[in-house]
Amino acid sequence: MDRKVIFRDYQEQVATDHNNLQDYVQQSLDNIVADGISAVRKYSGLMVTKTGQVEVTIGAGRVYESGGVYARRSVLAQSLATYVAAAAKRVVTVSAYGQEVETDVETRDYLTDVDTGTVEPRAVSMTRSRDAQLVFTAGAEAADPVPPAIPATHVVVANIVLDTTQIVSIDMQEQNAVVSTDALDIRTDLLEAFRAIIEPRVSSLASDLADLANRINSLGENSEIYKVMEDLARVKESLRYPPDASGYGADFFLTLEDSDTTNSALLGYDAKVEEGIRFSDANANQFEIQLFSANDPNASNVGGYLMPKYTNVLKIQTGAYTSELGIAQYGYQVHTMKQGFMSRSRLRYGGGLDVCTNGNMYNIPGEAPNSTALYDFNTVGFQTSYDHGHDPLNWFHYAERTDTWWFDTWEEPFMYDVTTNLSITGAQVAQTFLVSNDMIATQVGFYITAKGANEDIHIVLAEVTAGMPDLQKVILKTTYAQAGIVNGWNVASIQPTPLTKGKRYAFVFISNANHKIGMTSGQAYLDGTFFYSTDGIYYQGDLTKDMMIQVYGAQFASAQVAIEFAPINLDGGFRTVDILTEQWVPASCELVYEMRPNGTGEWKPLIKDSAGVLGMAPPLAQFRARFIGTGDMMPILHLTGSRVKVYRPKLAWKHVSAAEACPALGAVSGNVVVTILVEGFNPTPNTHTCTLRVGSTDVTAASVVTSLKDLDAGRYEKKFVFNAPAGTTSFRIVQQGTTNSPQSTFHVASRVYYTK
């Protein structure tokens, strides 16, 4: 106790003196608690136990708050029946806080007249008590409930979980409990026992580390360790680790993430990252494929979908009329669906397309490069980027690379990762059907027995999943105008659509009018099922009848047809052509692009076995496609949205990396080692240099070692060692290349760096 009240003989005493006797003791105890036990809110005791199905009992205990001790001196039995969850679970939190109250009210006499000794009785509190108050707070119901919010002035004692019938569990919040000195003493004993075991071993580490350092130094060069670091950098890049995961890294130039393509460093970035660093375009032209003649007798162009000339032949039909069915009898709904698009293919042909060895650095076979760079150019067409995901069981991307010929395609007729959302209001009926032979659908017929109100019929062709129409995989959507509806067969033209043998498809008819459709007896010809939907989501099948439908397919007169496009030109000539289209080429067919450069007399195919078509960089060339197939199947080429790019390379390029992080280099300086693999490199016309950019300073290599790896492939490994300034924590790697002719280019396959 740091203060006392002094009493003397014959001294007058007042009430404050006696109250101070207690207050001084209380203040000293508060300081001892705050300094020696805890200055934050804690509790002791207050054990919560389950004593009934929905009842708990809370024992006596104390709350420590700002040095004060507030006590609960009795046991509390509390029913939680009002907190039982109605449908799921909830958490009830038991919390406590301290409160001073005046208690023990008694009647005491007060002297009112000193001379006469008159007194009067008054009822007054004789005790000021520090009490711990308990609060029960209920949280929200949930399948996975969370505790409710508690005021900052409370200390949480326990969380009680209740379901719809009982108390499930009680979780005491031990982290808020006061730890006694006995418990601390036990912990200290355990730590001292642990120290007695570990301390001798730790003390010897200094000498062990010194011995280890001496042994490492005795090994001489650290070249083997650095080789391991380079290999780990390559592994880290192939596993797509973030660049700042360590002080070493690699780039195979398969994506743009490690390249300063936006020139944010203002260092004059001018290069193309396309499976390696390559020369950017000196001149380029990009356009949509157009027919040379709209009246070409060999061509059929339906809505931008190009095929050889064909006639419509009935391929699938149902049996005779047996009954009718009104579309609107199944109720109106808003039907939402997603329409995919035809498979995409990309052909790159010409000079500068030497195969790069970094292709084996894709994560798994069939992985496509960055989808925006491969299947989407945000120009004439393909306005949405495309990413087919990373499921190796559904990997339909196919790629093939040879020098001067690169080909990428999607091996399914339709793609659904990027879709067009459709929303149609009306009643809906559908008919699935089996395709027994590959065909290209061009028309669909349906039988109307009675024309309804002035409303169109929306026709949707979709794939079938688990036997039912899948409106998340819509192939096409067309509208048959009400004015054209007749009683009897109605034939609607559709865009040429490939249908694969052995698969089921569905025609879905949606209309706001009660047009009556002819029906035939079920399971006669279609090997499908009639479906109707009352809620727009769930389909109900009817096996007793089928819709009367007809499917017409294309019949071609010749097995091979050449269709000429508008000619290609580029000022100064072009060495490479890049063709990106929506197209589908069945396994029994081929689509071969051909060119006839200006000044030559024959058409030459752009195939991997024909390497020199653009060798002379013609400024003008005729352009066509040869469609090779059968009488029933031909390739389909979507002209609308197609993109053809022709270009020739510059004579110099400059590549700047993104900022590469590294541990801070030493107090004097540190080494940054950069290993670069170049391919197709000829030291006579080609040059390649590398510098390091640290802050605003260019650091040149202190040494450069060039090693020949493969003379025929022009593959060289160049190791640059830079003495970076002290304290360097990040830098950029700047590479430059030149050539004396567009016909003699090279590329950078990989770059690895580490610091030491």
C-alpha cells in the first residue's frame, strides 16, 4: 500500500478519513493487478457447463478490467430455450463486464442537532461492491454459424452452439482467461527442461557453421551450385511460380507477363513475344477475308459461312401425321440460353517462324499460349478473349510447329467457353434426334396444322446433355417469321452447321402464339424424344410421340473446289501471313490455303512441305482456298469476323523485361548472372547484346561467354556477368538484336538469371 491515513489522539475524524482507509488499499491492489497480472480484460472461473438439454450453469468467478477485480459470488443456472434455432444453428456468446453497485441497504441514525442530540433515521447503502455482470448474446442462424458481435467493454467467456433441439457444444474462450502464477511456473519448468537439452547443441552450431564454411571454401568454384540455381529457375518458370518468389528466375517467352510491352520503363521496347523474342513488324496489313467475286459459281456464302456450291437434300424425316399439339399449352416463360461459336483455327506461314525449343515448356501437352494472343486479336472479329481452362481431360487445343508453318486449332466443332447470352419469352417444346452420318445441316422443316396469333417461331439448335436439350450449348438460333407460316410443311434456312455422327441434337421451338405443330407416333425414325418444359428449366419427356421435323443437309457436286478470295498486298512486300478464322474441317476433309505471288504462274499451297512460297517477299499475291471433301461433307469457313494479317520484320528489336526482384546485393557490389539461349542465330549478319538497367543506370556486362550448342540450329548460349551496384534490389534485363536482311532473322528462346 503506497498511502496511509494518519490518526492522532484527540483528533477530529471525518467520514472521508475512514473511506480513504479502504480506497488507498483498493487503489494499491488495482495497481498490483494491472502491473503484475493483467491490464487488459480477462476472466477467472465462470466455468460454463451444460446441466440440461437447453440449460447451462455458470460458476462463480471474477472479471479483471483496467486493474480492477469484479466478482460473481454465486452460481447462475440459465435456460437458453428462447435462443434455440428455428431451422439451422446459432451461436450464443456468454460475456462479462465489471460494474460498481451499492448494496446492503440499512437504516442508520443521522445526528441532525448537536445541541439537543436529535437524530433521524435514513435508509442508506452500507456496501459498495464490484460485481461481474453476465450477458447472453445470440448470433444469426446459419448452417455454419458465427459468434455475434460483442461490445468492446465485455470479455468473452464462452461460445455456446445450439441447434433446433439442444445445446450442441460449449467452447470456453481460454485465451481470455487469467493465467495463474502456478500455471506460469509449470510452463517455466518445461522451458527450462527444454533449454537444458537444446542449449548445448545450439551453442556448438557456431563452430559447426564455421567448419562448414571452411569446407565449402575448400571446394573452390561454386559453378555446380550456380548450375543448380539455373535449373531451379527454369523449373520455377515452367511451374508458373511468381517472379519474385526468389532471387533467381527464368522466362521462356511464352507469355507477356515478364515483358515491359507497355514501355512503362520508357526504354524503347520494340519486340514481338511469340514463342520467343522475335523481330517486330516493319509493315503490316490486316483485313477480313473477302470473296474475289460475289457471283463465284463455285461458292455458297450463307450469312458469311462459306462452302462450295451445294444443293439441299432431305437427310432426316419423321413418319406420317397422327395428331397435333399447341405450343402455348405448356405456359410462357423467359428462356435464357448461351450460344457458342464454331471452332477456331489459326495458320501462320512464312519467314521468321522458326520453331523455338521453348514449346516443351508448356505445362502439359496441348496447352495453348495466352489465349488473347492465340485465338483473339480484338480487331476485325473475335471481340472476346478465350481461355479453354486447364482440365487435361477436356483439352481440345491442338498445335503443330515446323519451320515456316505453325498451326493451332480447336478439335471440337463448337466452343462454349465464351458465349452469347440469349433471352426469349414464350412457350417451349423440343425434339431430340440422332445423327447417324456426318452431315452439314442447311435447313429445318416443321409441320404446322393451325397458325396461331401474329407471333414468330424461334428455332434453336442445341446439343444434348444426359439425353435432354442443353440450352447452355446452343449451336444456332434463327427466327421463322409469322407471315411465312403456312399450314403444312414449313422449311427454315439456317446457317451451315456441322452435325457429327453418333451424337444427338435437339431442335427447340419457342413462340408466344399457340401455333399447332404436327406430331407423329414416337420412336419411328428420329431415335429421339419429344420434350416440353413448364418452367423453362426442367424438361419432361414424352415417349409416345415425336414432332414432325425434317433436317436437310448439303449435297456437293464435286469432291474438290477452289474458291478465290480478294488478293493480298503490302507495300514493300510481305514474308509472313497469319490467318485466324472460325472454321470446321471434318476428319474426312481438308482446307488448304494457296497463294500465287505476283510474277509467278502457279498456285502454291501454304503447307508445311512447301517452305518457299513467300521467300521473295512479294508485294502482291492472289489468295484462295481449296475445299477438299466428299459429296456429303466439306469444310466450313466463316468469312465474317475472319482476320488475315500479312507482315515483314524489322531489322532490329529491343526487349525490356519487367522489373526483376532480388535480395539486396552486398555492401560493395554483387553479381547478376544472365544466361540467354538464342536460336537460328548466324554470327555474320546477326548481333545480340544484353545490358542491365538498375534504376536510371545502364550496367554493361563485365564478361560474356558464348557457347555453341547446335550449329545446324544456330543455337548459342550466352552467359553475361554484371557487377551491379551495392544495395540493388531490382533491375530490368534489356536485350537487343539486329540483322542485315529480313530473310535472316533469329529469336531468343529463353532467359535465366540469378544473383550471387
